[in-house]
Amino acid sequence: MSESTQVRPTTGTAQAKERAVQAANELHSRTGADAFDAVVVLGSGWADAADALGSVEAELDMTELPGFVAPTAAGHYSTLRSILVGDKRAAVFCGRTHLYEKHDPMRIVHAVRTGVAAGASVVVLTGAAGSLRTDFSVGQPIVVRDHINLTSTSPLSGPDFVDLTEAYSPRLRTAAQEVDPSLAEGVYASLLGPQFQTPAELSMLRVAGADLVGRSFALETIAAVEMGAEVLGLSVVSNDAMSAVFEPFDSLKALDVVRQRAQHLGRLLSATLQRS
């Protein structure tokens, strides 16, 4: 076989997409859904928001699909639902895995890739984050305008030169703000974790232009954009990150902040998806 006709090894990104297609096929089979319009990933404390999204058509454990493992972080669950949101069908993951759980980047974005492979053109990412701004209040939902990826990794391999200029869809951000005109926007700094940031690190992030700090969003967004999907990011301010300069951070208290607002957040997501 000549060099020009040799079959080259599949890149890591392509292999990951193949696994996502396998998972998407199984998702179709188990839910009876021909296609999905959106994939929603619910972050820390958001799981109960699924109850307010719409009509549940099917429910399963995400680990029943190829390539998935159960989340281990508090406030994350392995439940996966097919939900009718108005006339849109959403694959809703009630939890996510993180890099600090010792998974590789391909595993972190598997839910997003599976949803897009199942037909979704819209990816909704949710989570909780510490605020670096004094005008953001604890419990306030923030639309993510952009991110700073400080995880030192990517879900892409090979020459996948993806343009992230408008990684977070202006159209979807507008749709969310039409539902709730009070929604502010911010830049999300994605860090590896699991440890929280030192006061010096928080000060650096603020100088760099970050408004929120957490341990998700960036890799999933990169994967979604690379597959041609639009992304909406919505993060709830779970704590004043800068207060860590003066007092210890209480992660369970921060989780409760989001849980207490889950129904409201679910209604916000539902109305936004119906406009998408």
C-alpha cells in the first residue's frame, strides 16, 4: 500500500465522536425519541430544575449508555431524562463529571457530544460559581458571555482549530434575557480544582477579566462549538469568592443556595429553550 493510500490512525477527537454516536444510538433506542433539539447539562445543585422543564418522556441512568460513568461530586446525579419542552425535545443530564474526578477531557464532554450526535443543535450548560464582582449577588443567575480556560487541557486533538470568538451564542443569550431582562452577563474562569483558589489567585483572575470562577463550562463549550452547536451558559452565583480572603468557604452552603432556586431556574430554562 502506498503512503498516499495508507489508512491513517483515527484522531482522538474522531474516536470520541464515534463513541458519542454509539451512545446517541442507544439513547434513541432507550427513549424512543427520533431526535433531540437540545442537550442540557445540569450542574451543582441544579438537578431539581429538571422537574420544571417540561413533560418527561423517558428516564434512565446515563451509565446505561456507552462511555458514561456516574458523577461523584455532591449535587450531581446520573439521571438522564428525555423531556418535551414546549415543542422542543431535550436530553437532560442531571449531573456532570469533572477533570478533578480524574477523568480525561474526552470523558468530560461526552454528554455534550452524545446530545449533539443525537440531533441537538443547542447545548445548555448550567452550574454554580463563585463571584468575583461586588455587583453580583449570591443566588443570582448569570448568563455566561465568554470563558477563560485555565484547565491547561482541551477536548480536541490534532489540527482542530476551532474559532471561539462567539463561543456562547449571542442569539441564545438574547433569548434568555428576553425571558428575564434582569439577567446580567459575565466571563467564567474554568479551573481544574478540586481545591478552591487562594486570595492571590482570585485577585489575578479578577485582573484577567473574570467575573465568575468554577470548574466546568470551558471544555464542554469547546466540544459543542467544534461540532457546530450553539451554546448557552447559565451559572448561579453560589458564593462571594472574594470573601474567601476573609473567611473559609462552605461548599455545602453554596450548594444549598442553588438548590433553593432550582424550580425558578428550571422555569427560566424552559422558557428560554422554547425561544431557542
